[in-house]
Amino acid sequence: MTPFLPKLRSQGFALAGFVMLASAACSVSADSTSQDLDERHPGWQHDDAYVTDIGTLLFHDRDNDGYFAGISLTIDADTHEHDKRIYTVFELTGPDLVTEHLHTSADFTIYGNNLSDEYRIDIELLRNYPTAEYDLRISLHDAYNDQLLDLVDESSFSNLRQLPLESDDFDSFSASNDSSQNITHHESNPNILVDEYTGNAGLIFMLLLSSAVLLRSRFRSSLPTC
């Protein structure tokens, strides 16, 4: 039996992370060319904080239909200040073009252009997200005054576009096994489960992945995603 492998979506100029044993079942897009990179994506909002890098990993496709109940995002945001306290807001747009709030993160601190301050979030969709392709939008806000600092979406990062998702209640294997009786829901959205990590926790997570290639995406590449 083929072991479960998460699906990787990466946009472009990539820093090859960790090559794992079985990569045939992974779906990866990567750009082999290198260009001078402006740290700001098109449409960046503010020098105080801006997104420079996003990695996307899809997981939990129990019925093997190509649609996933879990999404893991690793975000690198930089600031021209020594440090900046921020939070992120995640919104999801479905095929009906209705955008809904998915999650608001806890506050965290970024330091200049330091890679060790990466933020990672794992989101599992529990119910009420039908099988479809979804676009993801992420905004950065000042933790002290809620000012919008940056906004990225599928037009900025191709690995936020048309994510094949479905909640557990639309996964035929999960539904038939009824495995969600003792779940603690996130208070801001009862339809999802959330885990958040900052700093070196993201690196530890990557080291623990033993069945995929983790690639870092950069905004200026234009390769299509899978």
C-alpha cells in the first residue's frame, strides 16, 4: 500500500528544502531559474511589514479523491523596523465567489528580514466546506492599531490559487468512520481546527516531514501550480 503523502504546492523560485524518500506521489512546481528578486510582491502595502515568501502544503485526503481537508501555510514576512508585532487574517473564496473569514491568528513578532521568525499555521476543515477549488487571501495587520500592512492573494502568489479542498464531512472515508466526536473547536470558527507556530517550530516541522519535498516560494516566479 502506498503511504500517505502530503501534496505540495509551491510557486516558483524555490529554495530546495528537504528531499524525502518517496516523491513520486507528490505534486511540486518549481522554477530552476534565478533572478534578482525585489523583496516586495506586486501590490505590497507598507514598509512596516510585507510578505516575501509563502509555502503551501495540503494534507488529509483520506478518500484519495484529490481534495484535502488540511492546509499548512508557512509565511515569511519582513519589516524595515528592527521588530514588528503583527497578526494575520485568513479568508477563503469558494467557487461561488463568496469570501468568508477563515481565521485570525494570535499576535507574533517579526524581526527585520530574519528567516527564523517564520509563522506557520495548520488548518483542518471539519465541516461545511464542500468539495471545490478555493482561493486563499492573507492579510497582515499591526497588532497594536489593527492597521492593514499587507494583503496577498492568488494574484500575488500562485500557490494560493484554486486549492483543492473539502472538509471532513465531505470526505467519504472520514464521514463513514465518524472520527470527530471529541473535537475542541477554535472559538473564532467552529468549522475548523487550528495549530499555530512561530520561529524555529516551522523548521522542526520541515525536518519531520519524511515523505515530500518542501520548496520555498517566491512571488516573482510564474510557473503554474498543479
